[in-house]
Amino acid sequence: MKKSPQLSQLLFILLFLLQATAQAEIYKWVDDQGKSHFSDTPVDGIKTETVELKINTYTAVEITPLLERLGKDGKVVIYTAAWCGNCKKAEKYFRENHIPYTAYDVERSPTGRIDFKALGGTHVPVILIGKTRMNGFTASSFNKVYKQEMEKQSPQQALQSAPVTTPSPTVK
């Protein structure tokens, strides 16, 4: 299949225009009322200055210090939001089973918001059990992960931290 010369020319022009916009500068000027204005082109007849842009982003965010601070000795940390039903369900489960935990509201707590962002959280709850991360909550999944984390501890710590479970009634 042959490319038409017009298509090649069109692609070349588009690439040239995109490159030009990617290298555009930002100009700032102040009007008669003292208000600052910004534009990608200088304004004729008005003194403008070129604004130097600095990109303020992080690449490859390291969460190891966060996990070292929070995920110790089977400690449970939950990132929640007030409107989250699964968050409430998880916290109720922790209370009923005497599982010590720390809760951070990602919308109200600055620490919670920062940690949640560092963890790459996209929805709540995010639960850290020791150094293991769990997204969402079901009692069975939590128990499995929690048990594994407790087994990594000394036997005495595991006994003290084990969740209290009540057997389901059997139907005859």
C-alpha cells in the first residue's frame, strides 16, 4: 500500500506545528490596573517579560520509607473516606475483633492525603497490614493477609494480635 504524497506532507506539517507549540514561551505583562496577564505570544506595544517555567513533578516515588514508618510488627493502617461503605465495614470489623489499627481520612487528613498519594492510591480503602498492601476490604481476604503477617512475628506477638473469629452456625 502506497502513501500519498499529500498525506506525507500533511503529517510533516502537523509534526512541525506540534514541535513549535511544544517549544512555546510564556509571556507576562501588567495592565493599567496592575493585573498580571499571561500569554503564549508577546503583546505589541506593551512591555512583556518571558516567564521561565519550572516543572515540579516527581518521578519514581519511593514508598519504602512510608512502609517502614507504618508497616511494622503487623500494624494495620487503613486509608479511608467518610463516604466509603467498605471503609466503615473494615473499621467495624477491626473494632469487633480487637485488631489495633490506625485510620487516616484521605480527604480530611493532610498526612492521610500525602501517604495515599505516595502509595499511588486510586480508591479507598487501602489497608496496610505490616508491609503488605490490600486494596478494598473483605473479611476473608483481610484474615488471610493478617494471618500471614502474624506468622512472620514471634509466636507471642501473633497470639496477642490474632483476630477473634466466631464460627458460623451450621445448618442441619
